[in-house]
Amino acid sequence: MQALALSLTLCALQLWPAALGGPQHQRFVVLEKDRPMKLSKLQRFEWANCGPPSNPAVIRSLSVSPDPISIPGDVTVSASAATSVNLVSPLMGNVTLEKRLGEMWLKIPCVDNIGSCTYDDVCVILDSIAPPGQPCPEPLQTYGIPCRCPFRAGTYNLPPVGIFIPNVELPPFFTNGDYRLKVVLSYGGQQLSCSKLLFSLRAN
């Protein structure tokens, strides 16, 4: 994960779940009586690079605290990432979201732009979050981390910064449990990065 992934991580924390969008391929059946639950805790956060050593974009460090994170509440994030190539449009993103069921992992289909979705161009999504011509949101602007394409080759460092996470409503098919998220970024059919996040959700 690189500058783009830093931007997506911060956007996900502040604008959850906007960063998990994508075209709809499959749908769960959701009863009308179902209502979104409010996310109350996010805990046991872990990350890892999952691509081959040849991937040009990697996470060097990523820390999110405290554990658990109470929502609404404050979170401290620090990160370091690097890319050896420029990241430009169209930048495809494949997202796989799974939930643990015992010893198995169940893939969550793409439902209402959330779940295991494909982004045809992540750059377009970033433009909708941070429109061109407007300054990047804090703390990205302060530390010179871009929030939209192109992302220039280089190393990007985010020192520990505090972010407030407001109330978050989860879709009805999200339930308490352990989840893992895999994000693969590619350009022209070439994989650029692969990142995995593991976390537990608690909602009420």
C-alpha cells in the first residue's frame, strides 16, 4: 500500500464505508424489518502486504490505536508506505471482504456498493471524495500526502495523528464478528499492490 492506500485508509476511517464501493454483482436478501446497526467498536486490527516482492507499492508500517476503538471516538493513526512507480488513472481496485464463520471464511458479495466489489477506477472514487481543485483534507494536506491521482513515485510518511470517527451505521447484513479485507490495485492488467486488513466489529 502506498500514498493512495494511506488516503483510502484515512478516508475509510472518516467516511466509512465510502471507500468500499464498487459495481453490484450479487445481492443479499434483506428484509424490510432489518435496520442498520450502529458500529460501537472496532478491534483486533492487523495488516499485511500480500503481494509478491515485485509489487512496486507496499506498506512499510501502519498503526491504529487504541484497541479496541470505541465509535464514536478518537483514533490515532500512523503509517509509512512507498511506491516505485507513478499511480495514475485508470487504477483498478479489487476488494474482497470475508467474515469468519467458525474455521471458515465466508465471502460477502457486493451489496449496495459495499462488500467484495470491483472498482473500475479508484481515481474516480477519490475525486468524488476530494473533488479536484479543492485542498486535500487534513491531516493529508499538512504532511504532503496526496488525496487524488496521480500519486507520484516516492515514500510517504504519516506521523501519529488523531482522527475523530463519528457514528457509523452498518448495512443490515453486517453482524458482530471477525472480518478480513483484501485490496488489490492494478493498472493495465499489472498488479501494483496487495494489502490485507483484519479486524473485528461490534455493533448494537
